[in-house]
Amino acid sequence: MTIYTEISFRDMEPSPRIEALIARRVRKIEQIFSHISACRVIVEAPHKHKMRGTVFHVRIDLSAPQGELVASRDVGVRIAHEQIDVALRDAFAAVKRQLRKHKEKLRVDYHLSDRLPTGVIRELFPYDEYGILETTEGREIYFHKNSIVEGNFDRLKVGDELRFKEELGTKGPQASTVHFARRAAKESSLKPAEN
């Protein structure tokens, strides 16, 4: 999967070299966590500093399951440097640290998945990478490929039972994270019966 990447330059001319560098760093982030749906990078050179020259700011926003990640040291503060390559390196290092913490948090949530509600896959749309769950109450819940914690969307089939964490999306209820229900039970049913 390739992460949708949006690059904006502010108060400076766009640079193909910088765009290529950002694309390379986004591919490395995807190797850490493949469930990122979008990456927005803002590179700006707002003003020249009297003593240091041009100071570059880089802001990175990632859309991941269960939240947005922003590369900054403090809320609302951007990483600033005199060299654009160093600014990009540090911003991507900061977002990688956040992404690793976020991934670990999702692993902890995975162990709590037995307490989540269940639903059965009613429809799958592999080309558009989403599906519809039907809950035990008969409600429909949308889920996207990126919300599946275990990853492999291609293994899903209509009728599979899944556990999910629900949130309100722009078009109604959606699953922010989706887990396979009772993986251990499925595996034990495949074992041969003992005599």
C-alpha cells in the first residue's frame, strides 16, 4: 500500500529534490506501520532570522487508526532548523517515535478486544478497500482496510465475525479498529479430535 502524501511549501518555492526526500521518508514510515491512510507535510521558510538566516519549519500530520499524529515537540510548536534537510530529518524522527508509541498502544488495545462488540461482515468492496459489518442488533457499521489491526484485508470474506471499536464518522457509525473475533477458537477447531 502507498500512503496518500500531500506536500505543501509555504513562503518558498517547491523543490523536486525535497519532494523526493519526503517521499523516501514516507516509505520508511510505512515500513514501521502500514495502516496510515494519509500523510500531510508542510515545509515553510517563514522569515529570515537576523543572526541565523532562513529558519525552516516542518510539520507532519499522519492519519492513523484511532487518531492523528503530529510531529511537534509541544502542542502547536513546530520543529525549526536552519537547514531544510535537518528539519525534515528531525520532524520525521519525531513522528516515527510517536508512531511506534501509537502502534504499541494499538497492541495493548488488541488484548482488550474480547470486550468489544462483535459484528459479521455483510458486504466487502475489495476494490475500494472497505466493508460493512452487521452488528448483533442489526445495525450497519462501515470499516476501512486501514482499521484492521491484524492487517490482512485480503483474507476477509463475507460472514467472518469481527470485533470492532465504534466511533461516529462523517457519514455515520464506523469502526475505528477491527479485530478478528476468537482467533484462538478458530485455530482450536482446526485441530484433529483426540481419541
